[in-house]
Amino acid sequence: MVGEPLAFRNLQYGLSALALAGWLFDRAGWATPLSRGAWLAVLVASLLWCEATSLSRFLAFQVNGVDFSTFDWMLVNTARGHFGYSPIYSATRSGVNHFGVHSSFLLLALVPLEALAPSPLWLVLLGPLAVWAGVFPLRRLVRWSSGEHGGLLLAAILAFVANAWVGRLVSQAFRIESLVPALSLWFLVGWVERRPAWWAPAAVALLLTKEDAALFLAAFAAGAALVERPRWRGAVALVVGCAGWLVLYTRVLQPLLLGRPPTYLGFWSEFGDTLPAVVAGQLTHPLLVLRKLLSSGLWMFFLPLAALPWASPRAAAAMAPTVWLLGTATYDLMHAFENYYPAPLVAFALFGVLDVLRRWRAAAEPARWREGLALAALLAFPLVAGGYCKVVPVDWSRREGLAQVREAIAGAPRVCVQTAIFPHLGYGPLEPLLDPACADVPGTLTVANPGLATWFWAPGEFDAAIARWRASRAVRELPGGFLVFGPP
């Protein structure tokens, strides 16, 4: 990128060119299995890159405090006896039991860590670790597709670790979606290796991350039943299990835990305001649905892969629900395939490329250009879109100012905190500064920093609020640009 001569994206261009040259001029050497030392070097380098990206962005206040703290506080409050409660939920500007928003029960496995030593660093370090762990099942899928092919394995790992959509997960330290790519890859390994003892637990784990996993798992099973008819019993069992869980969660657990309908149906408000209305709206407006799909971000995602995943019936079936949900969304970030939303597509898209390559290799006279096309697709995938893993500089003077902020708010009965700062101030009586009303409650201290991100504020609104508070309240200006405003 211009002005960033050492940006990782620039290195990827060089690596991709070298990989293609290696395939063109030394196919035998390119196909040589990786040595143990090379494999360990790839593992260590990719893990350090992911961890450094997550940690540096957290220390630089570049992690979205709304999304990250939702999960962080769920764990801490569950350890304190307040099951699943998070005080920071942007959709309602108030706290909720977040297990009623999404079926993220797999998080409960991390509660003992927060009970032992409450800290956001658990998720900051475990998030990238969970994403990176996908390289292990990916290696097995490469082996299933093409044997011990060292060059293809390197290209697949680069496609996985360095693509923008995985990078967005790593860059935001942790989201429940951080678990989806690796779990999906393990599910696929279990399926293609015909190991129900692997794919069934992986499917259960996916259902316990987010409820939409039921859609793509059931769709995968339907696609698998078409091309693997002798395995129809396993496919039917998976569909029935997914449907049963979806009904149990949405009809029983979600109303019990949340106490009201979820707000995210508004993401498809162009078609209706309830689930039946959305379905009916899409069925009765097929041209609008088609227009939205064709104008979505699916082109940016699939064109670099030469659309190869869609040539795999199982991959295509699994990807279809997510593509449909994102492509028809009214919410701009979803419709553009931005942020973390396309995370469920990554594993199945890479599997699709490997599945097609396996079929090509099994042909009586495999064409050389086909292997080159699959390789080019894997190498091109990390070179598009923004969001790849990137280590950022940390302003240590700002970190020192944060220590003085903690001292200034110690003992306060209620503190309203800008969301970029929220994960850094511990687990006291904090409220997220999502709108001016939070800071207007009597007895409330307000912590802000105009130099940091202001998620969910309209342009100019935050600066106007800062000016109003400066004029009407006592203010302490601390190093690093931090402002601590007294009560209204």
C-alpha cells in the first residue's frame, strides 16, 4: 500500500509471484512435501503474526469496544453469578443477557479463566489463537485433496491466514465468529474422512457459537446427500439435529433469556419487520432480491477465487444461506460482505477450491492449467479487500495516560466510558458511552478521548457533546488526550 513499504500486503504480492514462478518452472520441487522444520516455521510465523496483530491493535485502542466487551463482560459476569449479562449492547443501548441474542454457549468454557484472573487479555490472546488453529485441519484437507503437496499447502495457509475476512476477525481481538473458521474446517475434515466422531462434535460446537450455523450445516448436509447418496443417513441426522436446535433456541431459549424478540431482523427491513414478513417480502419481490444479490459484496469475495467454490456442490450448498443472508441485507456492512459477517464463508470457500482440485486430479488426463487455476485462486484470495492482519504501532504515552484515568475514576459510583476505552478500564461500575444520555445521569463521571474511535455516533455529534461538556462541567485533561468530565 502507498506510504507503507513494509505493509504485510506488499509482502503477499511478492510471495504470490514467487509461488506462481515456482509452480511454472519447477513443478516437481513445488510439489515436494514440507519438511518438519518448514512446517514448524510456517506455524510459528503465522501464529506470531496473528497474535501480534491482535495485541498491538488492542494496546493501540483500535479494537471495537462494543463488540469485544460484549463477550468479555459476558464471561466476567457469568463468573460473578450474572449468567451471560453484558452491560454493553449497541442494538438497545442497554445491557442484556447476550446468550439470548446469539447461541454463543461455547463461551462458557472460558468462564473458569475469567474466574481465576479477570482480564480482557484472555480474549485478546485466545481470539487469534482460535482463528490460527484452522491451519491444522486445513493441512488435512490439502492432504485429502492433493496428497503431501508442499506448495499447495503453503498457498492454502496463506489464503486462510492472510485473507481480509479472517484478518478482520483477528484485528478485532475476539468475536464469537473467531471460532467459526477452524470449527468449520474440523467439521469438513471429519466429513471427508468419514469420521462421525469428529464431524458430529464439530457440528455441535458450531451450533453453540451462533444459531445461523444450523443453516449452513443443514445446507451442507443437503448438498452432501446429493453427491454422496450412500451417506444419506448421516446427512439426514445432521439436518434433523440442526432443525431441532434452531427451533429449541429460537422458540424456547431465546425468549427465556432475552425476554423480547431479537433486534437483528431489522437487518432485512427492506422486506419486512418480522421473520414471516421478511420471508414473504422476499418471495413476492424476486427481482429486488436478485438486484440486491448482484449488487452485494459477493463479487469481491468470490472473483479472486475464480468462483471455483461454486463448482463444488457441497461447498456451494453450505455457502448459499450465508450469501443469501448477506446479499439481501438492508444493513450496509452485511450487504457489502464487510466486517466479520462473511466469516462462515471462508472455510467452505477454501474447501470448495480443494474439492474441485481433487476432482480434477482424479480425471484420467488431468489438465495442467487446472492446477494452476486453483493455485492462482488461492494466491489471489489474500490480495483483495481491506482488513488483512496488520501489526500497528502503540502509543505508549497514551497507555501511561490510561493509568491516570483509572486513578481519576476510582471509587466513582458510575462511569460512562467511550467505547474505544471501555475494555481498558477493568470491570467496575462502567457504562458504554453510546449516546449523550449516558453522560447526563446524575453522579456520573464521563471518560472520553477525541483522538480515538467513536463507534455508533453520528459524524460531528461526539465533538459537539465534548464541547457542551467542556462548557458545563469540570474536566480533567490527562496525558494521551484523555478527558474525565465531572458529574452533570
